[in-house]
Amino acid sequence: QVQVAESGGASVQPGGSLTLTCAGTGFSVGDVTMTWHRQVAGMAREWVPTLAPGGATFYADSVKGRFTVSRDEGKNTLYLQMDSLKVEDTARYYCQQFDSQTWGQGTQVTVSS
């Protein structure tokens, strides 16, 4: 059974950094397209980055240059390194195994002073 589980969310100050983790089970993260999305309560879910099987990465303009998506195939884990965090990055962050449209439960990131 394909499953993903996010962790690493926390409260940080503006300008800070945080790394989110997405652990995959039932598949290999290196073989599929993986994405991160985020959602603020009451608003639509927003795509953040994509990591393709061949290693190509794509980022939303709002996070380009600040966020980095990567994977560790040995640990079967996807990461989202978030630097220079802004208040507007506050959201619940979700990992998605795109090929099967499988979502995790999300992890909360709060950026405030």
C-alpha cells in the first residue's frame, strides 16, 4: 500500500530555516514524481515544488530560490529545505506521491515573530 507521512513542521521566526521530511512506504521515491503542496485554512491547496524521477525540479515562483526539494533513495524519503522563511509561508504542508495521487496528513509550519 502506497503511503506518505510528513514531519518536521514547527514554529519559526521570519528569516529562519526548516526542513520538512516525507517518508514513503510501498514505493520508491526515486521512481515516481513527488510534490509538496501547502494550504492555509479556508484557501485552496497551493503547489510548491516537484521532483521528477530523473532529478528535474520545478518550483512555484513564490518559493524559488528559497526552497529546495531533494530525496534520499536509501531512506526512501523526500525533503523540503525551506530557507529565508516569510510570514506568508505559514501553512500546512503536504507531501504527494503524484503517480498514485496519494497524500499525507500534512505538517504545520508557522512563521511569526
